[in-house]
Amino acid sequence: MTVNPHSLPNWLARGMADLFPDGNLDDVDQALAARLAAAETEGRPLRVKLGIDPTGSDIHLGHSILFRKLRAFQDAGHTAVLIIGDFTARIGDPTGKSATRVQLTTEQVEANATTYLRQLGEGQPKEQALLDFETPGRLEVRRNSEWLEGLDLPQVIGLLGTATVGQMLAKDDFAKRYGSGTPIALHEFLYPLLQGYDSVAVDADVELGGTDQKFNVAMGRDLQRHFSQKTQFGLLLPILVGLDGVQKMSKSLGNTVGLEEDPLSMYSKLEKVGDAAINDYLMLLTDLEVEALPDNPREKQKAMALAVTASRYGIEIAQKAQADAATLVAGSSAAAADVPEASLSAVNFPAKAFYLLSAVGICASSSEARRQIKGGAARLEGEKITDPNQEFASVSELEGKVLQLGKKTFRRLVP
């Protein structure tokens, strides 16, 4: 399909929060649509960069937004350049951080990188993988130690000479820390420069990032210009709000859906996403057309939860998860009546999860309850309970919900 040099295709524009530069529509250095059209004429794919620092071991749906856009570029025939920041992870991106990050060892970084690639689909059929690892020419996986470890001191000093202290302190996170007297280590100033140099090393046409990455992505453009390269476009996507509907999705806030969660847990969590966030989830995590869906928020929740779960596990498994969730949570009146009740009258609140399981008689003791929770056998409303010390404040928080142990033990909690 011929690319219109004056407009972006829908697959690219969907969910986009910012694109820079966005200038003269006929200039391949000022308009991404023009560069797309030129690339098609030249018969070459664009090189689309996404860098990830493997500082943790789990990828959640908030992270997946960027990988979905990278996959869209792949499916359109372009080359995804996935940079594993094995070198920069030892510094740690200061973006969004109020203090200096703890530096990781090479072994920790490599172990996390291996886990990341598996979650992204390495070794899996492309139909269910987040990225296409199979089609020749569609993916380059690079580690930035390839070019950063070889930089000598004069080259590092040369990089430092391309930016000023004033520029660095204009970065919001640095500005806040400097203003509050929180220390900023000198090596942290290097991070945006090294991320920017990655763009030089891989000759990027486009760099993807969250809206919190604009400073670092712009640094890549500056360094490409410094090294007399064509400059990349920055395509930024929104930060996904977590399940709480308030703060960004973050493991530390306990409001995430992990890529490796089982289908029932994934579906059950997603179908409870708040009305205010549902359209964002639909736009950023699915290919569904929001306008074509019913206005009823509940139907939108179910459609989104099914689509996201199906993208990971296939439609048949997703539909089974949907049916299981309906039986456990909403279900028919007959199904609801079949679940034995357990009284909360003897439970002292606030109650921790391990105590709750023993207090309502679903486990013989608190120690058994701890073992069952750690083994992944306990669920509430279809969602896995992962922390034995998860606390419930009152009866109203649990009333009417189904507590599950293993595959056969269910209790509906009543006052």
C-alpha cells in the first residue's frame, strides 16, 4: 500500500501522544509521513529504535504499549531495533527517580535480559509473541555494551561536551532533586547522553518512548546531528494508568497486570478496570475500534479484557477465562447458589490474607495458608493472591466475593 507523504497511517497514529519534529510535510527530516514515503520509494525499511534497561525481571501491560507499537512497525515491513541496555542498566535511568539508583552487576543485568526476551516472544510463534522474532529482517536485538564499552576517555569527554549542565538541570527529575538538595551523582548526567548515543550507533530513523522520555529521545536527535547523521523522529506514547485508575502502572504500587499472569487472573483484573481508564486501555492495548463498541462501560470492559487476554493466549483460552470469571464472580444465579458461604463474623479486621484463609476455615492453619498463597493456590474473585500479608480493611471490602483455594474449593464471603 502506498504511503501518503502528508499523513500518517492509522496503525502508526493510534494512541500517539507526541511526535517530534512535526513540521514541513514535504521535508523528510521534519515530517515522519514524508520519511515513510521516501523509504518506500527507496525500497528500504525504517530503523525503529526502542531501548530497554533490564533492571527488573517482569514486564507488565504498561510496558507492552511500546512493544505493541514496535510490532506495528514490524508488521508494516520496517526493522525493529531492540536495544538491551546492558551497559546503561549499570547506571540506571534517573527518569522518574527521586534518588540515585542502585547499580546492578553484569550478571544481574544479563539474567534480567534473558527473562525479558522470553516474555517478548523469543522462541514463540509470532502470532502470540509481542514482537516478531521469526521474519527475517524485522528485528535486530542489540546490546549497547557493543559500542559503549569501547568508548575511551577522550570520546566520553567529547560526549560530555555536547551538552551543558544547564540542559541537564532543565530535565524535570534533576531539577526537582537539585532544588530539594537531593544528591545527583555525576554519572547520572551521562545516562541521557549514552541513551542518545545508542541512536547514533544504530542509525535510528525513529525512537519510541513514553512521554516521560522526551528529554532522552531529544538527546538522541542532538547527538545524531553532532555526528552528521540524519536525525530521528521521537514518537511518544502515554503512560498507562494502573488498575487503581489513579497512578501509573507500576509493580511497586501493586496495580499491574503482568505479561506472564495466567489467563484467568489477567482477564479478571482487566474486566474491573475503571470507566475513566477503559478507553485508554482499549486504544493502547488492543486493535479494537472504540467507536464500534457498545456505550455500556461493562461491555467495553469485557471486550477489552477478552482482546488483551486473547493477544497473549489465543481466543479459545481467553474465552474460557471469560467464562470461568463469569462463573466465579458474576455467573448465573444457579452457579452463585452452588458456591458454599463462609461467614466473616469471626474475622478480626483489618485482616491479612493468610489469617483470613484460616479464619474462614478454607485452610487448617495460618502456616498452611501462607504456604498455599506462596504456592499460587489462593484467589479472590478470580485474581491470584500473591502476598500472604495483603491486608483487607473491613467486611465491606470482602462481602459477596468468592475466595478460592486450588481448583475445587470455593467460598462466598458473607457478613
